Amino acid sequence: MSDAIQTTATVRTERSATASKTYMAFLAIGILLLAIAPFFFYPIFLMKLLCFALFACAFNLLLGYTGLLSFGHAAFFGGAAYFTAHVVKEWGFPPEIGILVGAAGAAGLGLIMGFFAIRRQGIYFAMITLALSQMFFFFCLQAKFTHGEDGIQSVPRGHLFGFIDLADTTNMYYFVLAVFLIGMVVIWRFINSPFGMILKSIRENEQRAISLGYSVARYKLGAFVMSAALAGLAGGTKALVFQFATLTDVGWQMSGEVILMTLLGGIGTLIGPVFGAGLVVALQNYLATSQFPVTIITGVVFMVCVLLFRRGIIGEFYASRLGRKLGFEHRR
Amino acid sequence: MAQPLLQVSNLNAWYGESHILHGVDMTVGEGETITILGRNGVGKTTTLRTIMGILRERKGEIRFGGKDMLSVPLHKTAHAGLGFVPEERGIFSTLTVEENLMLPPVVAGGGMSLDEIYALFPNLQERRTSPGTKLSGGEQQMLAIARILRTGVKLLILDEPTEGLAPVIVQRIGEVLKTLKARGMTVLMVEQNFRFASKVADRFYLMDHGRMVADFPVGELPQRMDMLHKVLGV
Amino acid sequence: MTMIFGIPLQAFFGQLLIGLINGSFYALLSLGLAVIFGLLRVINFAHGAQYMLGAFVAMLMLQYFGINYWFALLLAPLVVGLFGAIVERLLLSRLYKLDHLYGLLFTFGLALTIEGTFRYLYGSSGQPYAPPPQLTGATNLGFMFLPNYRGWVVVVSLVVCIGTWLLIEKTKLGAYLRAATENATLVQAFGVNVPLLLTLTYGIGAALAAFAGVLAAPVYQVSPLMGSNIIIVVFAVVVVGGMGSIMGAILTGYMLGIAEGLTKVFYPEASNIVIFVIMAIVLLIRPAGLFGRDA
């Protein structure tokens, strides 16, 4: 077995009581900040950030807690955006159902892709997911309902539960925040469930998990579908925020971006990807006005992260003196 | 006594977190055949791998022909005159027998020529175009030794050369080692087969808990038997 | 007009040729990937970018120094190979002790950086690169007209593939390479400078990609995106072939190129996904790949 990708996953389960308190305090402050954020920042930017943060956390569920590097998560994110946009716009589904359809569609895609991908491990797994998602990209390019290069435009946001008008930006923001928080709670419950524990043991030592009699393939597939569904939740929500779904969200570059967010924030930390997503989205926003292409920065950040900074921001924080003082044991 | 060919002093070595060698002291004189005895897991193989420079987490002193070996990178160790035959033999399956034989670069004059090697190991010549791992275990061991003999190294490091081999092959390896001795080759080996070792070795080191606990020439073997039984647990 | 399976013979052979051309590039690229992976255990995501670099270096050499195609075919791989060797020595070599996925992520970052830089400097649209005057025109094969340059591509890629295979299977350097793929530490203990061998291997792999890039420049247009478009397909090729065998990588490249070309004849809508479909089928039947030895 090669040594597993560096994670700080052990952190959460071995946190001391002080850390639990610190964690709760940080969590409360974080939610409060998110609740008042639209008074200080451009809400569309914040909503984009929340969607990508959830996407990155969903991706991390797979990489950080199961040790599987998917290079095809754009298919779930972008695919769900198409599904949600289509059922909301063409079939007149309400937004909450539209998003659920998106997540369910992504889960279905995840089931199919995962079925093939889990047949190989490590680097092959990454290449297979990349190839399959590229196949889905070509499908989206040619399928009728996606409208090819144009994408699905002017998707109505509709009324949440039939009476909350989501065309109103503030309403939309709190809806997105709610989706984000629900997604995070699901992830948190998932990784701390017995299922999540078995996934971690597979990540640490697959052979041992097999010898203990676990059906490793089934657990991996379960994690893959779960991760895909949550990525779909994020993608469907994003389609409503921006009111369109396009090929950009299913391209391989998007799969790369979510890897970067996770790597930058901290693989295997619950909230690291949120920070990673925040940084990447902010950077993109900042560079959007300049001529300088984001790709170069993304590429360089990727290389720097891999060479010098493999624990990511939150991982480094947990491992730092301050982090340890606050009770976040970093064990390697 | 003249300066020994290999001088190891207070050698410590680690596999990651675990400290395996706790101050190994030993000398190997030019032309000597030395056998390290000891129970499983006391650090015999680690000693060989550390001297060879494969295990890099090490402290202490290793001098070969007076030259400090600790700072020498792995790919220069052979050029200093050390040749290694690993326990698992390390025959390459994607290389033919002859490619395996020719693989290690010649590092000094005085090595055997291909003809001499084939004269010493006629089986290898017959099978020179087969993939290396298609040979029998004994033939693979011969190949592993033979390919080092070509290189002209001064010290042959052997890790359990007779492990898992039939008696007739063991005897053959013993003959080979005697031939080498006659040519002046220095040999350092780890060996569990006590009978075999007592026939080829000049001197023994007894190892326990990561250090050498005794050192005696082959002639003292009879009076050392009680202690050997105690330490080896045989 | 002669027909085959209800398709005009001309069109059939035309697509077969296009498939063979694409297959030539798949073979060259998957060969390089397999060589690098074998020894370094790194999936070189930058392989597509290095292919693109080859084409660009050839084009820029022509534009700025008037260096013609034939010299570019030698010089561009040299330049890109050197660049690859430097990257390996300074950066990539730091990652060998880690999980192999980090190598993939690093080279992905490298690919993005190279591609982004060229998009920034030269825009996203393709630029033409004329085939050398000696290879313009076409030859009548009786059943079809074969553009000379395309014929050259097929021949020279075959020669290079077989040459590389011979280098690995029949030479001393190749023996070092094969042995180090099996057990690098032991080869190093025998006195072979394995770190240098790794650098050399990555450099040769990058040079092979660049060679394919120069070869491709007159066939496709020279564009910063040409690398990322092809590399994902080549990944699928590599999954189908399994990276255990050099010859396997070559054969799979040609086979899948031809399969793609034939799909274009019979069911054009599926032509850009057929390789992925084949990959999925192979994963079901033989997860280790057609020529794979590693599980």
C-alpha cells in the first residue's frame, strides 16, 4: 500500500472536549457571519461561494474520507444544474423539487460512473472518472434538452413552497444558505456514522477492511453516490442562483477547480473546502475584471499546494501551535 | 592487524519511527568471510541494508577501505566496492538471464568475465535468453551472486543465500563461496543455516537486540555452542 | 461507385485514414505516458500540454527564426524534453515518496499553467502550420487519394513507436529502465544513477509528446487547447490498454484511433464518445486492461 493522501481527517474524531467547545463557538460565529454577510457583500457572489463550498465539501467526502480522487465531479455538479434548470423551466417544477431532482439525477449519474470507476484504484480511478465525465460532457454538447453551446437560459427561480418569491435576492440568499447548511449537516452526519467510519478504515488500509469482511466495493460506491448527490445539490442550486445551466459546469476544468478548492482548504477537514472555495471564487471574481487568465493562477496555486502546502489552510491551522492550543490535535 | 576493509562503529538505524540498530560495531578484514548469526528480527538484514546504504536513516560510522560511506549516495556505493545480493534475490522478471547478469555496471577491474561466470555457472549459460524469474530458486540465487561477481566489487554482501534451497544447491553455493575465497573476495553474510555457515565462514558475529553481542573465529565454535544455543534459542 | 456496408468506398477509406492518423497520435502519446508511469509512477497530466508545446515551438521557430519543419521535428522535442527534464529534477522529483495522486495533481497544475500562458499570449483560436513542401500533394492509391503528409504521419509514428519499443526492450538503457521499473532501489544499489534515469525518462516522455505535437501541427491547427482535448482521450486509451506493457500502449492507441474513425462512418454522433464507451466495456470485462498486468 502506498501511503494515503495526506489528510487531517483523524482530527475530528479525536478532538478533545475543549476543541469541541472551540469548534461549536467557531461554528456559531461562522453561521452568524453567513447570516449577516449579504449586508456587506454582493449577494450573488456569496451565493456562488456557498454553492461551490458545498460542491467542494461533497467532493471532499470522497477524497478526504474515502481516499478516492475523482477527476469527474463536474459531471454531477453541471449535470444537476441541467436537470434542475430543465425541470424548473420546461416542466414548471417548484424550485425545491427542482433542486431535489437535480441531486437525484446526479446520484443516478454517480451510480453509473461509480459502478465502472470503482473497478480500479488510485490513479486509474482518477483517469476513469475523468474520461467518463468527458463522455457526459460530449453528451451534454449533443443532447437536445441542454441546448448545446447555448445552455439552458433564463431559468425562473420560482416560489419556494409556493409562496416565498425567490426572484427576491435576499430570499434567494437565505434559501441558498439553508441548502448549504442542510448539505453540511448531512455530510457531518455521514462521516460520523458507522458507514463513514468504515470508509475511513478503507482509506487507511483497504486490504485490512477487506479481510475484516467488509464489502469494500459497495462502501466505495455508496460514498461515491452520496458525494455525487451532494455535488448535485450544489449544482442544482447554482442553476437557480444564476438562472442558467451551461457546458462550463460539466467541463473537466470544473472538476479541476473543485479539486483545487479542496486541496487549498485542507483535504479531509470538514470545513477546509469551504475556505478553499471562498478563496478560489474570490480570486476568480477579482481576476474577472483583469485581462490575466485565471488558468495560470489556478495552475500555479495547484503546483504550490502540492509541493509545499499539502495539508491546506485548515489542515495547517490544525497542525499549527495555535490550532493545537485550541485543542485540535493533529495526528499524522 | 592492518586496517580492516570494512569498519562499522556505533551504527544506529531506523525504519521510520522504529529504532532497529542500537550501536552496531563490527569489522571485516580483507579476504575474510564473515557470517552474522542471530534470531529473526534482531536486525541482521537491517545491518546489511544499512551498510549498503539502502536504509538511509542511519547514524554512526561506516568506513570502507578507510573511506566514510555515510555521505555516499546509494548509486555510488557500488562504485566504492560494495556488492549486494538481497534476501529476495532481486531477479528482474522483465529482463532475460543474460540481461540480469549484465545489468550491474562494472565498477572496478578484477571482476569475472562473462566466460568465467558461465564456466562457474553452466546452467545460466544454457538459460541465458529466458526471463530471469523463470529460473528455479537455486538458479536465481546463482544468478544473483554471479551478476555481482562481474562488477569487480571487493566486498560481497549476501543476505541468507541458502534460504529455501535444496541441500544439493546449498552445497553448490558453498563451493562457489570457496572459489571466491580462493580469489581473495571478502564476504559478509547473514545466514540461518548454521551448518552451512560453519563450513564457509572464518569468523562469526552474534547479533541480538540491534547490536553485536559476540565475535569469535570459526575455531572457537565448539566451546561457544552453549552460548549460541541460548542466544539463538535453538 | 463501389460500396462497402452501404458506404461509399472512398468515404470508408477516408475515415479509416483519419482514424489511423488519430491512432498514430494516441499511440505516440500513450506510449510516452506508459514509459513515464512505468518508472516514475506518475500519470503525466502535462503530457497534452507538452504535445501542444511541441507544435507551438515548431510554429514559433518558423515564425521567428525561419527554422523549417524538418529541423523543428528534431529541435522542438529537444527543447520540450529539456524543459521536462528541468521540471522533473527541480519539482516533480520531490513528490515520489508521496501518494501517486500528488504527481497527477502537480502535473495537472503544470498543464493548466502552460495552457493558460499560451492562451494568454496567443489566444484560443488555432493557427495554421503548413506541411513541408516535400510532402504536399497526394498519391493515388487506386482506391483512394492519400495526402502525402498524412501518409508520412502514419509511417513516421510507426517508426518512432517501434524504435522506442526497441530502445526499451533491446538496449542496455532499456534494461536499466525495465529493471528500475521493477525495483528501483536495487538497481540504484548496483551503482546505476536512478535519479538521473528518472529525469531522463521524464525528458524522453516529454520529448515524445512534443514530437507528436510537431507531427500534428500541419494536420490539426496549432492551438493552446489542442493538448487538453487529446489528453483525456489518451487517458481512456491508457485505461483500455493497461499501462503494464509498452507494446500494449502502442497497439491500443492505433486500435482505438481506427475504431473512432470507423464509428465516424457508421454512427457519426457517437464518434467522440466511442473510446470512452470502449473503456467502460473493457472495465466490465477486463478491469486490468487488455494488456494490463497490474491490478
